[in-house]
Amino acid sequence: MTGDSSAESIFLHDAALERLPIPEREKRMDRKLQHLIKYACENAPGFKARLDRAGVKPGDIKTAVDLQKIPVLRKDDLIQLQKENPPFGGYLAVPLSEVDHVYQSPGPIYDPQRKIRSLPGGPDMGKGQIVMNAWSYHITPAGILVDNMLRGMGFTVFPAGIGNTELQIQVMHDLKVSGFVGTPSFLATLIKKAEETGYDFKKDFNLKFAIVTGEMGGEPLRKMFTEKYGIFCMGGDNYATADVGNISASCEKNAGMHVNTDCIVEIIDPVTGKVLPPGEVGEVVVTPFDEVYPLVRFGTGDLSMLVTDPCECGRTTPRLPKIMGRSGEAVRVRGMFVHPRQSDEVLGRFEEVAAYQLIVDRVENRDDMLLQVELSKEPGDKKAWEAALKKDFQGVCKVRFDRIEYVKPGMIDKTGKKIVDKRVY
Ligand SMILES: [Zn+2]
């Protein structure tokens, strides 16, 4: 869909910048950052007040490393700021007349639309083709952002939104829709429904390509669309939030999500706030180069890490392998974060486990982790079973639990926390 025929993600852009040697890109990014900080200080009083409180002058921020001088802006801070100074908490840095759309994200937080990013492919790429946009057009930004992007590429858009499966199948059929944009699971639902209705999807429909994103782990479905239905799939996993927009997207090599070149991503220790080196898990903090809504150092609350090894695709930008959970739910044990999503993954592999809870405590100046388990049935070879559980747990969570305690059925509150932190700080 781009100039060449590779399955390049349309969410990746600024092709030249992405492939520059790292020092050269960082130099350019630092110049963008200096400009952003100066602009935001002059135009967003909320940001200026934050710098003043931290005793930081705009000239103090010369490189991405200097960002650490500015305290992280949390979602809760933004909710509070917007309450005190509605509607945008002093963070809107252009006149309202220059903002086309406003969105609401949970909090509530009101987000003015940022500028539309430039795209590869050129304006004639989609001429004469109808694309179905199955992102929501209500309240959240996805639908309209994708709509603008597609029209910018020359496509004609059918704004389908979400739901209404039968109607969408009819439209896809009648209009000879050639492209679909939405989640992989929704496209799978549409195809299944069409087949149940009696259609031969490959023969009766004109679907040639799909931009299926927005869900982690959509790869098996993308493979199925391509192999079984001949649908060219663009875009791997991508990561965006309503507040800061697109952050990262996977490349054609599927080796993690490359960070966009129009934002800076830092990974910080959620407890101390210190920036962590590549390879260590912490909270994703984003500084988008956005003059409309300059949320400098926005704490997403999501956990991930940066990978800086060279990628086979030739891009030199750092990657986020995946989002590993929310920082508020993760508990740090002997230096490693353990997230309930990780422990769920491990315990879910053992069918004999009816319920579990991890209890973290401090015993003789050492973090102690107890695994409480309720069994639905006794494992055949309990010793081997425990050894397998221990091995898998360490493999996924990168830290060992100290012992297992078997408790009577009903002792563990299944709606309660999976990881209980009893340490006193
Ligand atoms: Zn890559």
C-alpha cells in the first residue's frame, strides 16, 4: 500500500527519520523537544505553572535526558487540573478555533484533537476505492482520526462504526468494499457471520486489504485473513492512548512496536519515578511533539520496557515489545515487577488450580512471596507438578515464589486482588 509492496504499517511514518543512525536522530529529536518546551511554555499556562513549581526554565531542557527535571503528569493530575481550570486545565496551546474535535476519555478527561500526522503513500493511493471504517465515531478519537487519515490517502470512507454486524456485511457486499479498518476480532466476526449467511467470502466479496490493529496478539487472525481469504493485512499491533495518541506500532518484521518519531518515550520506575535503562520493566511515560495539547511527560500507567537492539527492518527507533499491564496493579518483588496478568498466565496453564493468591511480605530483610493455591483436584505427581509450576512462574514473571501453601476450597476471595502486598514502607 505504500510506495513499495512491503506490508508496512501505516501507523509508522516519517520514514527517513526512523532509519537515521541513532545519534543523528536523537540530535534532531532534541531540537524538536527544545522547540516544543519553549512553545508550550509560551502558550499553555498549565504547563508553564508546572515548570515553575519544579523550578525549571525552558532553557534547562536541551535533550531527552533533561526531561527528567520535569515531574511526570499523571492522569489523576490532569483530571484535577481540568476540574480546577476547565475544560483543558491550561494545556490547550492553540486558540479553540483551531481545534476541530474534542474527545472525552475516562476520568473524565477532555482531549482536544492533535494535528493529523503525515502519512506515506500520497493522496492518490486510495482513489476509487471504498474503505469501511469500523472504529467508533462517538466520544473517543479513533473513528474520526482514522477517517481523516484514510481520506488523506484518497480513499472513500464508509463510516461503519462498531456493532451492527449484519448491516456491515450487507454494505461490504453491496458497495464492493475493498478495505476494512478495525480490530482483527471484529473482521473475524464479520467473515464468520457472512459465511453463516451462506456467502463464499472469498468469491462474493471484494475485500482486498485490511488495517487490523488495536488488539494485542492479533497475529494469528492476520495470518488467517491472508492465507485463507487472500486479504492483504497492514499494521501489526499498535499502542495508542486517547490522551497522547499513537505511541508505537509494530513493523513488518513483527519484532515489537517501534516508538513513533514524533514522541519521546521514557520508562520509569513507578515507585521512585527514576528513569530505567532499556530491558527493565516500568511505566511508559510519553512526551508527544504536539503543539495543540503538549502533555509533556504524560504517565500512561501502562507497563512495558524499551528494546534498543537493531531491528531487522532497518528502523533504528527503540521498540516496546508489548504492554505488560497497568502499573498500579503491579507489585515489585526483589527488583522485578510482577503483574497479575503474568501470574494469571502461568496459573492458567495448570488446570488443577481453582484459585490462587500471591502474598508478598518482608521476612528478614528480604521480599518473600507466598503462593496460596486452592486445588480443584490433586495433581497426579505432585512433586513434578510443583516443579513445573515453579519453572513456568520464573519463566514468565522473572522472579521465584518462595513456597506454595494449599488452602481449603473457598478460602481465597476470587474477586479480590491476585497479588497482595503486605510490606510496610
Ligand atoms: Zn522493525
